[in-house]
Amino acid sequence: MPNGWISWIAPAALIAGTGLLLLAAIHDIVSRTVPNWVAVLLALTGLGARIMGNSVLTGLIAAIAVFVIAAFCWRRGWLGGGDVKLMSAATLAVPAGHAFMFIVAMSVAGSILAALYLAGGRVARSARARTPNGLRDKSATRPTNLLRRAIRAELWRLRRGGPLPYACAIAAGFTFVLF
């Protein structure tokens, strides 16, 4: 079995890609940014998987097509720049025959995320309006627990109609296609 170790490279690259997308999603939730190095590592991981699967050309064509369309959406203000790079890198990382399914799954996950954020924003604004005179309780202190601080920041973003953490939808679409 001289080539036995080669058969493990593509699945290992996909698992590494899933981990990188999970990291990007968490970073996007916390700071609404996606680090460039995550997209670069994901693209390199995907390129390695495409080389091992002899589908470099089709993978690159799909990733470039997604990048061009997503860059147009970025120029219109519909997507963030980090999301564009991450989406293109994830397209390169999925198996070449599954690129279209990834885009559909990512879009469905993004639609669900948007619906949740619209509903959550409405609930957060109505809860704020129900306080007496719309004022906060001055005796309340800032939470020290990291999870509570993250929830408080997310509620603040919801009330103000902040951007979606679309890396979550990208990671969900990628994970759906792979598993």
C-alpha cells in the first residue's frame, strides 16, 4: 500500500476547512470581521484537496465565478469583503461537483440567518420599548461573563439593525455539503 497515505489528504483537508470555517464564523459573530489569514488558509487547503482530486481547473473556475459575483454584491453593499473572500475560498475547498450545492445550501442558511435576525431585532426593539420611558436600569452592571457580554453585544447590534455574521451561513453551507 505505497499510496495509502494519499487517500487521507483530501478528507483531512475538508476537516481542516470545516475547522477554519468554524473559526471564521465565531470571529464574525464576535467582531463582524473575517481574518484574511483564515480565507488564505482555507483557499490553500482547498487547492491542496483539488490537486489530490485532479480537479484543479474546475475548482478554480467555480471559485473565480463565485468571487466575481460576490464582489459585485460587495460593491453594492450587500456583502462584506471578508465574506466574499471566505465564500470564494470555501467554494475552492468543496469537492468540484458540489460547488452549486454549496452555493444553494449557503444561500438557504443565509436566508434563515436573516429571518432570525429580523425577528430578533423586532423582539429586541420591542423589549427595549417596554422599559419605563425607554430607559435602562442604571443599577444594572456590565456582565463579566463572556457569553453574557456576547449576548448583550448581539442584542445591541440587533436593535440597531447591524450586519449579519454571514460567515455562519458560509460555514453552515460548507458543513451541509460535506456531511
